[in-house]
Amino acid sequence: MTSRRLTVAGKVAMLIRAGLIAGLVLAGLSYPFTALAGMGVKAGTEALENMPEQLTETPPAQTSYVYAADGKTLLTMFYEEHRKHTDLDDMSPYLVKAIVASEDTRFYEHNGVDPKGVARAFVANQQAGGVSQGASTLTMQYVRMALRDSAKTPTEALKATEQTATRKLREMRLAIEVEQRLSKDEILERYLNAAYFGHRAYGIFAASQVFFSKAPRDLTLTEAALLAGLVKAPSAYDPATNDRGAALDRRNYVIDQMRKMNTITAEQAATALKSRIRLKLSTPPNDCVSVAEKHNDWGFFCDYFKSWWREQPAFGSNPQEREAQLRRGGYRVVTSMDPEIQRYALRHVLEKEGRGSPFAHGQVVVQPGTGRVLSMAVNRNYSLDQEDNGRHTDRRKDGEKGNYPNTVNPLLGGGDMAGYQAGSTFKIFTLLAALESGLPLSTSFYAPQRFVSQYITAPGPATCGIYWCPKNSSESMTGTQTMWSGFGKSVNTYFVQLEQRVGADKAVRMAERLGLRWRTAVDKELATKEHAPGWGAFTLGVSDATPVEMANVFATLAAEGRYCEPLPVLSIRNPDGTHAVHQERLVAAPRCHQAVKANVARAATDAARCVTGYGAARGHCGWGTSSLVYGVMQRPVAGKSGTTDGNKTAWFSGYTPQLAASAFVADPDNPEHLVGSGRSTMSKYTVAQTLRDALQDQPQLKFTPPSDNLAW
């Protein structure tokens, strides 16, 4: 046995022999004295010897804070127990005095266990015939908290708090060990960061926020005394109840104890005792549904961030572990959401389609070269309350509520929603596949109004016998087209021929390289190696995609072929201020690679300039489907519009060298509910106006034209 072990065990053994342990246990427990007396000195000493020598301390759970890109604007917090570590130097001096006066007036005199306190409590409880005083020191209470917070199973947690003699003996031994290892100030600091004050507030930082909406260093004498009095029985002394009598009595008791200890003057005590309880209650937000009401639109970005976090292996082996780590890890997360761009985006979204519409109109803005998601705006409230929602638009669900204006569905990306058919925006994948195969932008085909393709399909309105026969939306598209004019005018029969030339499977694989994921059973089947070569309709956007995915596709072109995974964060710091790292890489760092050659991306952009009315650098466009975009922005811009058969959805994706955005209109509840031709330009204006406003103070950067070999 080491000398230190002898010292710790010896001290407690002396207390056993003095009969004070029995008094201690009786002071804290309600069962008869014989329950411990039956153990005897020998049994008590043996029990002591079999207990762990040191306290294994697991850092208690802390709240994670999530901010906007400015690092100051709080989006929300995540926690199981609201807690944030605070150094003792950052606490009001009244607080330390109050907690000692309230819980352990001899704290600075004992070595973890207070024999005088044990004796006093034993006598008081014998006279009262029950428990009227406790004998746990602040150090013993801290040990109990540490054992509770370090518990890995419910059984361990129960053992840490159960009312037994064994638990008391264990606390005493560990308290003495802790006092040998930590200073009094260190014990106080850990205690005040672990104590429960009620209202889900763990630790003094949370308690100061919840009850007074201020930092611990700013607590007054009366406020500190009130909080110190709560730890004994948070529910019984809750000052937020209608009857504050118990809370007032307890606070005044603490103030009087402080006076008796001479840690405050009699004059200070007299003034404090006369003051009323004045609270400034606040409810700290927790999770995405608690985003501030005036910024409710941030909830959809928050939800996307949370979904992303659950996919990061740095925070656990499965989604459940990762989310638990977010709620316990005490991270400081600065997200990529730009409040100013978000404000522009939401304003232009709501100008086109209000929150009361069954049609969802949403937009995502992404930063090329990093993949950082700067904005996610949609004409919905992020809320679980659907009591006043409108009727479901699917007649088969008559009587059910629709998901408008309130929903928590991930309408813009993330989660398990498949997205929406993106229409002709998918022509970008065929265009890129053709350019990559070496076909130049000048590649021409005669594009008839209706084309008999080589793709076999089931009988239907777009078939000619067994073959798929797509047609153009306008007869004005008939004629010989190039990639410039075919993309600018969105000529279906040109792109089906181009797809036949390079292979539909090449277009499908290109989409996968640029981040698209197949979420429906049909899309997964058609995208397989076996079926992709025959998926002729792919180029016309019959597959589902999310706005995040499509915005990032065009951000890749803006970055000249450099693909970056969509990323909702700028930085993630651990509680100690260090950056979160996984496999020697910052978790918040952009994850990029060259998905297509720069010259291929430049060539695709040259064709995409035809769409917006900006005009190509190397070829002839003809007219464009979205010439209003350049008219609104008056700066270099490229993009692609897209509608599906019958106008079920209407999309536009636009980009400059600095920003990319994608907007859509659709009914998420009922894909067969047509948005109509009147909404066909809505997404174009939304993207154009948002990019215009977001870039108003930025230089007008130009796109780099492609080389001759991909132009001619």
C-alpha cells in the first residue's frame, strides 16, 4: 500500500473509529443508525479499501453554439444539459462567497470531510427524529456530481446518487483524494460548472442566462445569493413560480450566512434582505425548431447543417452518436450562412410566392471554389405546428393538412427528401459529357420539332411505336443548332441527338461526379450500369434533384471544373479552442477536387452564357430562354432554366465567378399539381435579383473563354 493510499484511507478510518462516519451517514440518510452500525469498524474499513483510489472525471456535457458566418449572430444551440464552462475569474466574487455560505461554511478549513459538520448534523438529526441537516461538504457534493456525469450506464448513475452508506463512504474517500489533488478554487470552479440550478440549467453560466439573462461575472449580491440557494433543492426554491416565498426565504438565509461569515458587511446584508426578487428569464434556444422567431427562415439552413453533421465520421461511428456529440460536445460552430445574402434571398423568394401558397419557392446560394452554402431560403416557416396549415393538394388525401406554411421538411436539401424533377437544367450533364469526349461547341445537328430517338420506351404520348420521340416546346427551335444555340434555346431534339452521340450513361455518370445522388427507387434503377445507357429521357431532367445539389453543380462550372462538396460551416472549434480535426484534416475545410478539366468547364460556361442573354465569347447564341437574367444583373452571368412536362416544376440555376444559385417552384406535397406557365419565370427573377444584390459591392469578374479545340 502506498503512503498516499494510507493517508487517504487512514483519515477516513480514523473517522470510522471515532464513530463520525455513522453520524455522517445518519445525517444524510433516513434509515436507522443500525444499518451502518451493523457494518462494524472492520467491515467499514474493508469496504473503504475496496473502493477506487482516484476519481475518474469525465468532462460534463456542454452546450454547442452555432453561429452565422459573421461569428457573432447566434443561430441556435444544441444541448442535453444547457451548460458552458466558466472560469472562476469570470464569476462574480459574490457567487463564490454565496455558495460557500449556503453549502459549506467550513469549506476552507476541512480536507474534504468535515468532522464538526458531521457531529453537528448527527446531533440535530437525532433531536429532530429525522433528517434536518446534511453533512456533505462542497467537495463531497462535487464528487457526487462527477460520478453522476461520468456514469456510462443508468446503473452507474443510480449508484452515484443512491442514499446508501456505501455511497457516502465512497464520496468521503474520494473527497479527501480530490482535496489532495485540487486547490480549493479548482474545486469551487468545477462545482459551480456542474451544479444543477433548475430549468435545465446546468452550471452557473446557464443559470445566469436562464434566470437573469446575464453573464456570471455580472451577478449582483442578491442574484448570486438566489442562485446559490437553488442548488440545495431547485424545484422547491424555484423563483420563477408564482409563489416566490420559498425562494425569497432561501435567498435571505444565504445572505444572512454570508453576513455571519463576514464575507459581506452588515450594511450590505441589510440592504440586500430588503430587495425584491427581480428576474429576467430567458429560454435558451435548443435545436433548429428554436431559431428566433424573427429569423425563422434560418431553420431550414440549421436543419441542413444538422443533417450534414450527422454524416461526419469525426463525431462518431453512426448518426446517433454524432448528434449526441453535437448536444454534449460544447463546440463553437461558425456556419457558412451569410445573414445578408439570406435576407436578400428570402425577400426575393417571398416577393414571388408568399408563405401561404401550396407551391414551394426556394433558393440556395453556394460559393464556387469552396462549396460553402451561403443561403437557404424558402417560402415556409420552419415549425412543427401545423394546426393552421392549408389543405393538402392531393385529392386522395382530402381532409389532411398540407405542409404549408409550416413545415420542417428539408425542402432545399439534406435529409431524406428526393427533391424535384429539374427539367432542362439536366442538359448541362449531356453538354459536359459531350465536351469531355472531345466534341466542340460548334457540333451541329438538325433539330426537328419532333425526333425519333434510338431509345426504347413504354408506349405513351411521347413514343413512336417502341421508340421515345421527344419534341421541342416551340416550333421556332426547328433548324440546325450548335451547343451554343441548342443550350441557349433549350432545344430538346438537339440534346437527345447529342446524348445519343456520347451515350446517356456518360451523362448519368457526369451528374454523379458533380454531386447528384439518386434517392428514388426508379432513379436508382435507371442509373445502374445496366440501364443508364438506355436512359434517354435523362437529359430532359426526369430525375429528382435538390436545390443544394443543382446550385453546387453550377458552382463547379464557376470554379472552372473544381468540385467541392456542399459545406455548411466555416469553422468548428472544440471547448478548448482547438479546431475539430479528422484524420489530420480540419473538419470544416473545403473538400474539393478537379471533377472536369478547366477547359471543359469554360466551354460549358460559354454555352451557358447564351441562356442568360449575356452572350457567348466564342460562338453565336441566337436567342436565350432567360435573357431577362442579364437584363436584371448587368454583369457577366451564365446559367440554365428548366421546366418539366406540363410545368410541374420550374427551375433556374445561375452563376457568376463569385456566386452560384439555384431556385425552383414546385408542390412538394403533390408533384402532379402543376405550377403553370405563369410561374415559369419566377425562379429566373429570384436568382437574378438575389445575385445582383449579393454582388452589388463586388467587382464584375469575367469568365475565361475556352480554347479553340473545344470551340471549333
